[in-house]
Amino acid sequence: TIKTIVCDWYRDEARRYFPQRLAHLAAVAKIPAPRFFLSNAQSRWGSCTVDGDIRMTWRLMKAAAHVIDYVAAHELAHLSHMDHSPKFWRRVAEIFPDYESAREELRHNDALYRIF
């Protein structure tokens, strides 16, 4: 079906693009690039394991590049702080200073990105 073709395209693009952005932002954060896994999650944009692995859903490929970078920075910040404390948000800002507007854009367009 056309839906399958489109979803496969998003997945392929995400497999190529997300590791590049994570590596770039990890360099900004002055940390090694983490292991990356593509996710099919429908309720989470990304996640970070205690082992330091980062997952991001392919559905984010529907978002603008700066929104993807925000999610990547958010997950990279979890490598230092596995919570959403003030220290965590300061770390996000160190990695991606304009995170607040990207975060708001993600919230605003949430339903559009989750359509399929």
C-alpha cells in the first residue's frame, strides 16, 4: 500500500539522519556518540536507557530538523541526568540552546506527527 511505502521511506530516512544528528550534538556536548536504535514507538519521541542507548521513533522524520535536534539533545542530556530536574534542563540548553521553541513546536504539532 501507499501507506507502507511512505512509512518505509520515513524509516529509511530516519536510520540515515538520526545517527548523524546524534553524533553532531554529542560532539557539541563533548561526549561520545551513543548507540542508536530506531523505534516504532507511538507514544514517545525518544528514550535513553541506563546503558546509554538512545532510541528515537521514525515518526519524528515528519518534524522540522530543529525539532529532531531538540529530541536528540533531550535524550543526550539523559546520559547525564536520568530525570527532568533543573540540572537536566540546563544540560539540554547547553547542547541545544533554542530547545524551548522546538519543544513548543513539537507539542503543537504532536498529533500531526502521530497520524501514522
